[in-house]
Amino acid sequence: MKINKEEFIKSYNATGKGTSNKIPCTKCQTEITAFGSNLEGKIKKAGSLEILLDTFTCRSCKSQGKVKTVKVTVKREKKVEEEVVYDIPKMKISEKRDVYLKDAPDIMESISGNGTCLSPNYYLDHAKNCKGCAFYSHCQCALKAA
């Protein structure tokens, strides 16, 4: 549908609206909707309504003239990691001792030296008395004196 430019301009100047809500593309004659603030923005961009009607091109015609850029992706090859074998010597942090507590006086002294009773069940069962306890000779606990 071809619009009459002179009537469209007269109508727009008189009422602020054109004879229709659509403007034809000058290249493909496709009608594009343009009214209100959208039409005002197009007029400001073009300079005047006459220039807009003479030079308006739709979005699809504008994009046909542009060269499309194609993004090329290059897959990188993964680096093959060689398995590295480290020669780490085994370390003995402490020697394991399989002993009973009553056979190791150094362990008894280190435990009871900070106030821990080595046999609290014996202490409580014998009326808070340590005499006769298996750990009595090496015990450093403060309860022993009591």
C-alpha cells in the first residue's frame, strides 16, 4: 500500500498523527509501524518528516547491506601430561610402642604430671585413697597426696 506523502505530512502537521500508523520502506515497500514517540524519534533522527518518508529503510534491508561477521572457534588440543613418579622416602614420625601403661613409667609421669588421675575408678572406689593403685609408684597426680 503506497501512502501519499503530501497528505501524510499535512495530517501530521495538523494533528500530530499521520494518515496511517505505518511508514513504507523505500527499498522493499514493507510497511513498518511508526506512531507516537516512535515516529517522533525517527523524525528527529532523519531531520524532517519529508526526509524520513523519502529515505526510510526497514531493519531487514539495513541488515542485508551489512557484512556479517562469523566467529571462528578454534579448539585447543589438551596437553598430554606425563605421569610424574616422585621418590619420597617413608618417614617414621614416632615409634609405635605396644606396652601396658603400668610398664611404661615415662608415659605415666607425662600423663599424671598435668593433674590427670591414671585410675579414677580406683580412687573413687577406695574412698578417695590412692594406696594400692597399680600406678601409685610413678603417679605425679595432685590427688595422690590427699
